[in-house]
Amino acid sequence: MPQLDPASFPSQLFWLAVCFGTMLLVLSVFVLPRITRTLTTRQGRIDADLQAAENLRADAEAALAAYDAALQQARNNALALAQEMRAEIQAETDRQKAELDARLAEEAQKAEARLQAARDAALGGLEVAARDVVGDVMQAVGLGAPGDTDIDAALKAAQKG
């Protein structure tokens, strides 16, 4: 094999150095700058995309915070409205109850007056009936025909005893 001949080592090393140097020069002048530009462009695009994603995330968080605030405000408004309606209904209920209580008190007073009138009428008729009964009983017992003073005395004695 000619490559392993020690006499050709210096020329082989020379051409190795020339090829290596040429290759290094071509790579450093043409290829590596393009690769570096591509990597820089990619890194810039990645950084821009990450920044855009971060901005979108911040916007989404702000929108979520605004949504939560609006939702809380709506809940507070609904609660206030419900309390206001409850107060109005309670006031209307109290007013109707007061009207009903007044009407019932008036009807109870009228009924009490009718009852008192009926009681007075019944007691008035009772006194006349009692006088008749006492007179009949005294006559039946054999005390004779009693006078008004005898009947009054008998009624007073019955009321006391």
C-alpha cells in the first residue's frame, strides 16, 4: 500500500495541511457565516415568538381578571337587586298585613258591639222572663200572687246566692 510508505509521508502531510487549510478557509468564509446567520435568525424568531406568547398570556390573564371583575360586579348587582326586591316585597307585605289587621280589628269591634247588643237584648228579655218565672213559682209554691217588690227581692236574693 502506497499510503503506508514512509517515504511519502512528507508529501502526504503537506497535502493534508493544504486540504485542511482550504477546507477550513471555505468553511469559515462561506459556510459558517451562513450557519451563524441562520441560527441567529432562528433564535430571533424563537425569542419573538416567546415574547408574543408571553404578551398573549398577559393579555389572557388581563382578560380573565376583567371577566372575573365583571362577573363579581354582576353578582353584586344581582345581590343588591334581590335585597331591594326583598325589601320592597317585605314593605308591601307589612302594608297589607297592617291593612288586614286594621280591617280585622274593625270587624272584631263591630262583632263585639253586635254581641254586646245581643247580650243586652237577651239579658233584657231574661229579666222579664225571670220576673214572670219567679212570679209563677211563688204562686205555685203557695205564696199567693206576689207584688213587684216581692219579685225584685226574690231576684236580688237569687243573684247574691
